Amino acid sequence: MVKENLEKVHENIKKACEKAGRDPKEVTLISVSKTKPVSMLEEAYAAGSRDFGENKVQEIIDKYPQLASDIRWHMIGHLQRNKVKYIIDKTALIHSVDSLRLAQEISNQAGKRQLEMDILIEVNIAGEESKFGIPYEETVSLIEEISVLPHIHIIGLMTIAPFVTNPEDNRKYFRKIRELSVDIKQKNIDNVTMSVLSMGMTGDYMVAIEEGATMVRVGTGIFGERNYG
């Protein structure tokens, strides 16, 4: 099932890229494996997945030693400062940085391990109270504050759009965050690139790609419904 689902998602990515006149190589598919057993991740790996996304630190810690070393782990869920130390040497990218204090802790822990850590700034583009992320209006000032920290590099933005039944309803949010990334890029802030736009999930990733996503986070579309334990 996982292999077939992955093939379908890749086909959809290709279609969305064709529609937008983009190269599918510009889009990284992150297989969101939260709550899923290692056996299912192994199926996805065997079918070609190398980027896996987890919401919880504990799942990365548990799965990391059980799976291939060439997997790129993405921390896509809310990250508490006291848990940064557990994943700093295991993740390729932290998508969910939304405060200066969290960034300072990532910088501190990366320095201790003599690592350089790539991060994305999570923007609450629709202003939803239930979501984490920095308000749209505060994004630039937060980026300027974080950009001076050692051992971490801001390489783009991430957003979780509202849950909608019609993906077209989120197009305006994807467009708005892409425009924000362009504005930030033009400011030429040291230690900040806007090469990554992490947006779009199972329900709306094709629209996100049409609006410029470079990373899409697909869980249900690959692994089936989530297991709530």
C-alpha cells in the first residue's frame, strides 16, 4: 500500500509542477511518519523515501537508531526548548521555529555539538489561535533577531494552512507566504536564505506546489489515516 501511495503522490507532484511550469526536482516530498510503526517507514524507504517528518521528539529518538543512516529527519511539530538537545544531532531540518528563545536554545545546543543547524521559521499565516507559529506581521523582526545567532541558519519559511475541504481555499495563504519569502529575500539579511518553502499537506499539497512550495509534508496520503494512541 505504501509503495502505491507514494507513486500516486509523486505523480500528483509532477502534475502540479507541470501546471505551474516547475521542475519536479524542485519539490522535496517529506513522508510524515508520525504515529506510524517502523515497518511502514521501511516500506516507504524501500520505495525511495529519504525524507521523513515527525511531530514529536520522542518518535525521532525511537525511530532514528532503527532505520537507515541516510534518512533525513525533519522536525515538523512544535518543539519545546528542553527537548532540543535530544534531536539536535539527528535532524536535517527543524521546520517549526517560532520564537527567539527556541532559536537561542537550538544555537546553544548546536554549538555544544559543533554542528550547524538549518531551520525554518514557522509562520501562522491564517492567524489561527489553535496553531503555533509567529504572526505574519512579526516574521521579519524575528528573522532579524535570529539571524545573528551562531551555528544556525534560516533557510526558509514553513506554514500549516487551515484544515479545509476545498484545497483552493488555502491558495491565498500559500501565495501570501510565498510573497513574504520573496520580500525577506530582497532584504538580503546576513545568514538568511529563502530557498525553502515548506507548505502543503495531504489535502492541499498540489495547490501549495502551484504556489511555490519546495517541501510538502504528506502523511495520510502515504501511510493512511493516523493512529491516535
